[in-house]
Amino acid sequence: MAQVALSEAQRELVAFEAEQIAKGAASARTKEAFERLSSFAAAGELPEELAPALGELLSLGLSTGRIRAVHGPHGEMEAVSLFRRTPQGKAFHAQFDDVNAMLAAFKGQELRQISLSARGPGMFTLLLETETARVTISLAKDEVDVRSVEVAI
């Protein structure tokens, strides 16, 4: 991730949230990283070395609902857009691209069975079955993964 230019809404959101994290940081290193993030965000452009801190801030704020609660739905949309540009966001969304590529093999096939079950809090299993295959997909808070594929021969 090279230098990242921020929209006005993203500047305000990231600067504010980074400042809040810095204020509550337990370690001097964390405090310094988020103070730098806040400062650069306020200026409108972030250097590459702050990308992990940005991704961490956005991941935490989006997953807890804080960003929506504090900055509203438009702030959340800005944060989601920016998160997709972070290394964490790219890795997160790549999981879905991989699973969707595998699911494309089902195109045109008739589903015999589809079910969703809970394995535990925030952990789910999606089962898809056709005449020729049965696929089990694991869904969790930060992960989507194909757990098994059975193919009729």
C-alpha cells in the first residue's frame, strides 16, 4: 500500500479514532503509532508504514460497531471503503474471492440441499449439495473457508 490519499470524511474519521486509541494506549509504542496515524490522517495522506495501524483501527472500529455508532452510516461506508485498501482488508476480501471462484463451479447445477448451521457463537457452517458435489463452508467473524469438498466420480 503506497501513500494513501484520504477523502475529507476519511481524514476526520481516522484522525479522531486514532487519537482516541492513542489516548487509551497502554504502551508508548502503540500510543506513538496512533498519534502518528492521527497526525498524518489530519493532513490527508498516510505513508505506507502506517498501513497496519490503519487496518487495525478500521477492523476494530467496524467489527465492534463503534464507527457506525460514532460517525453514522456514511462514516461506516467511508471506513469500509478505506478498509478495503489496507493490507488487512485486501486479505480479508481475498478469502471471499477464493470461495466465490470455487462456488462458480456450481453454476447451472441444481441444488439438492442447502443448509446453514451454528457450530458455536459467531461460527457457522454452510452446506451445499448438488448431484455431483457436496461442499462445506465455514463462516466465522473474520474468516470464510472451504472445509471440505466431496465429488461424485
